[in-house]
Amino acid sequence: MAVDVNSKEGRVIRKLVPLERLPSAIFAELCAEMNIEEIEDAFLFKKGNTDTHLIYLISGEVILQADGLVVEVISAASESARFALAHQIPRKIDAVANGLVRILRLDADIVNNPPPLIYKEDKSYMVIEESEDGSDDWMAALLKTPIFQRLPPANLQKILLNLKDVSFSKGETIVEQGGTGDYYYLIKSGQCQVSRKPSLNAKEIRLGQLGTGDTFGEDALLSDVARNVTVTALTDTTLLRLDKQQFITLIKEPSLKFVDYDQMLKELKHGANLLDVRTQDEYEARHLKNSINVPFFSLRMYLKSLKRGKPVIVVCSNGKVSEAAAFLLLRNKFEAMILKGGIEGVAPDPENEAALFHIDDGFETLLDPDKAREKFTSYDRRSELIDFDPNIEDRGKIEEQLKILKTENEQLRRINQHLQEKYHRLESEKQAIAKQCITLSQKLEKLTQAK
């Protein structure tokens, strides 16, 4: 019997992972072919069963057991019920209906190989029935992100089961610039501020604000470098965090795609663009032909300037920073790949030693927004990767940061002047003390002779 998409059961099924990712039309077609089964006090499957159908619990309770011992009791109202029951094939445990239950069997191909429509640009990635109290807002936002949409259902289940709650009060620092990266964070509720200091004694620059469903912390985990920003709780905030190893295993490894030099050349022939995320100095010293340079710490600023029509191959020194850059691009709906081993893994080529053109690093570019626009416009004529046309909001942010940097520069100038004056004063005192030492030494010598 078909399932009405607007019925109570239809709304329950809509929340199942990964069915919530399907566009409405495809989901409706799938519901037309569904059949809800009722089972009472009987096995749904036994250990060793090799039937590849995935079984979802729609109502009631199911007992998962191994060798007669209860492993877990799953209720249809629990978060675990959004995932297929013990989906590993062959089955590792028994599943028994605890009283009357209603279940849904789905062909694994429908779940593991959803229609390609959901992955195309500008298509609906998913439709999720929001809970009335908004308690699942964070999950809806998470599952809507391109990174999580591309993960296998089994990974999504493990991620949601391994996320740990942690709370911070308003004003508390969650991660600090320069600290060690140990967790990947998801904001369950609350607001956070992202900021960065250009140098140790510089004034902190506000980079942005994060809210429910936003994630942070991956840069340090991917590139194995210190945290490059500080994240502070603007309100009482509840976070969900995933430790580094789980992040690498469940998110990084299935998300990132690597290509070697020969594969890169093939991709370039088919229209891919080459993005070098090293610093300007490193880029000018040596780079790959026809690449464009946007230093990683400036990449977020220029995301709206990059065209999504073609794949992007990311290059850095050894591949580590490229991982963080590619992850950022994937999160923003780009098709990104990484040159394995980075520029260090490419044999020197005299043609590539002289820079074709360069781009200022983030702070130099900020010194003159008009020149930044002019530079990017000229770069666009030489590369299809950049399409720079900052809107008023972007320009406002640049000018705001420019004011901060000018103020900071003036403060540093005054401090430098003060230190120079102090240096000259101490130098004069040093010379005076040296003369006194000479005079005292001469008097001491005379006194010694007089004896």
C-alpha cells in the first residue's frame, strides 16, 4: 500500500536518513511504492542474515540482541530510529519486535545510491520536516550542507551517535588562536563570534558570526597547524563536538578527493581550474603554470568571487593546507580536488619558475579596496577562476577591517616612537654611567698608588 506523504507516517519517513535528502518529487514517487509491514513479537532478522534490504522502525520498539543478551532497545521516537536498524551485512546481531511494531523495508540501492539530481548545482539538496519546537534545527542545518550530503549513510549515523554535548557560557572562549586542534564543532544552539589577531600584540579583528547548524574547527584538524582563529560564545551556547580521529575517519577521508600530477593535467584539459593557496612569496618563487594564487587565510574573503562552473584543483606546498582549502570549497558547493603531495611533489619546470601574475595577501589587499577590485578584474581576464564583483556588504567589511588596521598601524607607530625615545634615553644613561665608571676607576687607581 502506498504511503501518503502528508500522513503521520509520511512525515516520520521524511525524517529518515538519508531520505530527507531527496527532492520532494522523488520522495513522493518513492512513497507511492512503499509498503509498511506489521510484526508482533517476532524476529525482523537474525544474526548472519544477508538480505540487503534496509529496515527502518516506524512505530513501536525493537530489541537488538546478541547471543540472547540485550544490546540495545530502540524506540521509534528515538534519534537512532532515523537510521536503518543494524544495517551491516551480514547482520551482526538479532532484531526482535518488542510487541507490535511497524517497519519499512527499502532496497539498499535507493538509500546508498540516491538519484544524481540531489547533487547537481542549484537543485534542492534536501527537504526536511522541521520539528515544531525547533529542537532539530541544528540537525536539519547540518544535513543540508554539501559536505554531509555526500557522506555515506553509515558515516552519518556514526557521526550523530558520536557527537558529544558541551556547553559554554556567554563570553567564554571555545577555541583560541594558536591553540591545538583537537575537536570539530557543530553549534546546536546559540551564537558565536569568530575573530583573529594579525599579530601577537595587534587588536583583534572580528571576522564573522556563527549560529545554529554552523560548524568550525576543521582547519587545524586538516592541516595539522595551530588554530588560526578564536571562537567566542556570544550567548550561552551548546555545541556538539567530534574528536579529531573520528573527524578524519568519518568526514575527511570520504569527502576529500586527491589527484596526482598526470590526473591533474587531464582535469585541466577538461576545463578544471588550478588554485594555489600558498603565500604570495611562496607562489612567486615557484608555481604551476596557469594557476592563480589566493592565500588560504584570504580564501574565505573571496569565496563569492570564485566561479562554481568548473572543478577546482587546490595546490599548496605539501598537500596539507590544500586539504583545509578543499574542505572549505566543498562546504560552499564547489567541486574541489587536491594535488597529492603539493608543489613539493612536482619536478621543477623552468617554465613555471617565473610568476605569471600575483595577488596580494589578505592584509595588503585590504589597504586599498579600489586597487583590489582593479587587480581582480584584471586577473579575471587571464583566468576563468575569478569573477570578482564585491557587493556593498563585502566592501563594507573590507572598509571596516581597513579602519581597524589603520588604527592598529597608528598605535604601533606610536609604540615604536615611544620605544625609540626610550632607547635614546637609555643609551644616554648608559654613556653617562660608562663615564662615571671610568672616573671611579681612575680615582681607585690613584688611591691604590697613594697607599
